[in-house]
Amino acid sequence: MFFGEEEDQFFIEIAHTQEFKNGQVVGGDTFLSRSISGTDRFGAILSDGLGSGIRANVLSTLTASMAMNYMLHNRPLPESLRTILDTLPEDAGEKISYATCSMFDIDRSGEAHIVEYDNPDYILLRGSRHFETRKRSLKINTRQGVRSMLESRVMLFKGDRLIFFSDGVSQSGLGTVNFPAGWERSGVISFLEDFVSKHPEISAKELSKIVMQKALHNDLFIAKDDITCAVVYLRAPRRVLICTGPPFDKGRDKEMAYEFDNYNGKRVVCGGTTAQILSRELGRRVTGDGRHQLKTILPSTAKMEGAELVTEGILTLGHLADLLQNWKEGSKIEDSPAGDILALILQHDIIDILMGTRINEAHYDPSLPVEMEIRRNLVRRLKVLLEGGNFMKKVRIKYI
């Protein structure tokens, strides 16, 4: 089969959750993650600006943006950090840099290169147990004097999690009866080991949220600092197949049906003709699902055994592309066929597209919208959007 599993031993899920300091409208911590174009690498940055509010936000955003730009251009991490520290001003009173910075470079083989400056040390969970990694202390000369950073190279395996956080986590609860010296890294480790042992399949996003909520709880639900937790999780990939368009050669209808029926993951059919082909070849009925689409111009969905969704084709995929382009984390998912597909995409890591290349003459009807795209260009647009910084999905396309 074309969509095999041998190349996907694990998927790298990267997510973060943040709570602003009480009374602030912006966060002083910045977390960025990107898929590095042309490579199998992912970059992530966590920066904590000095103080809080607008000033801290500007400083951490500047630091994280510079660090990510250097990473995208394959600059060595220690050299990049030195340049950033030379660029940032120094606080006149406290004689410290205006922002911290941790840089993570991880590839699909599991090799990770991490450089940390003034953030709490990251935590590696191997399964549900903490694994202490070797870190090399580097002294670098900056215009502000000698600065120390930590560098580590780690080989990660399926099931491993890296947890990064700002000092709003490790210092949460500071001065309270339960945490007079703050939660501290050791307390975070104990909490993580206990929680992950009870919830071994928890996602990166949910684990980052749990840590943030626990830190907020330590602060008695009044955040004394910006609280940010980011998690990198290497796990079995979750796959979804989007099957759209009839094959160029009608003799390959059986091949499309076989690919669809034997796919190891969730399946979506986009297109009435495509659904008819699968229905005929697999001997399965396509029926209405009884849903009423009151808030969308898109045709309603249908049902077929073996498919999570059956939708109209070009219009729905075009609207899906628009939803992806305008998507912001935490947004409410639209109640529409395209929104249903988006919800599935957000739950999965590898998006496989099986696209038939026969031209449907209806797509050239002059009464249809001018901005209508032909299926091939639309699928390419979906690939670019899904592999970009907002989603970092892996997209594979097979034309048939």
C-alpha cells in the first residue's frame, strides 16, 4: 500500500499552555515552534522577558523571534544565543539580560539538540519516569561579560516527553504554607511522574495544560508571574485519510476503493462522485446523516460504512482551506462539513490525501464562484497550510 507505516515510527507533538500574570492583558513569556522547511527537523523556543506585561512581552517576543530565525537558517545554537545576548540590552539595576532563552532543535529520528539560558532546566520523562540527561556548561563571552548556558544532545525514543517551563511554574506557590520555596523543579518532576503513570496516553497539549493549572493552583488561582509550560511528545502517529475525486482512469476505481478500505486510520470522503465509486466498489450504501446545516452554504454531509464523514468535494475543501488559513488556537470550530473535517485534522498527525485526477466538468460552470480552485491546486494549498507553523502536520498526497 502507498500509505505505509514503516516510515512513521513516531510523531513529534509539540504544544504549550500559558496563563498571564494576574492583572496583565499580555504575557511576558513567548513560545514559538516551527517545522523547518526542507528538513525533517522541528525548532522550538521558550523565552521569558524580564518583569511582566507589555515590556516583558516585547522583549521575549524579540528574543524568541531572533532565535527562531537563526534556527531556520541553520545557525549553530550556542552561536545564535551569543548573538542574541549581545543584541539585548542589560537591566541597569539588576545587571541581568532582559530575557531568558531556551532553544530546541529536534529531528524525526529523535535526535535533540538543546541550549538553555537562565530558564529552569527542562525535564525528560521516559515513559512515566524522570531521566536526568547530561548537560554541558558553556561559558560565552558577550559584550555584557561572561555568560553561562547549558547544552545537551539527547537521543529520544517513542514514548519520551520533554517538558519545558518558565519560572512561573517552578516558583509557583512561593511563600505559601505548602510551597515556602516555590514548587521547584523536584516538585514538578514528582507531579509529572505520578500524573503520567496514571494517564500514560495523555497528549502534549493536555499535559502542558495540567502543569499550568497545577502551578496556578499553587498560586491560589492568582498567578504571581506568567506561567508557561511546553511539552514535546514522541508517540505513535494518528492518521486520517481524505479521499477526493474520481481516478483519471476508470479502471483504477478498484485500486482507490482498496486503498480507502485498507487504510489504517480515520477516513473522510469528499465528493459525491467519489462516494458513488466507493459505494459501488465496496458494496456499501451512502445515506443522509440527518444533520441540518443551517449556518453554512455547504451541502450537507452523508454517511457510509467505513467513513467518518462523507461530504461534497470542491466547495467543502475550499472552505476547509479558508478555515485553516484563518485558524487561531482556541478558536471555536465552525459547525459545518468543513468544520467537521477540521476537527478531525486537529486530532490527527499525518494527513494522507488520496486524490483522483479526472476533471469534473461541473467545476467549469460559469455560475460557480470565480475563486473556485481546481482540485489539484486546492490539495496543494491544503498541504502548505497543514505543514506550516500553525499545525505542523505531515501531509502525504497520492494522485490516482
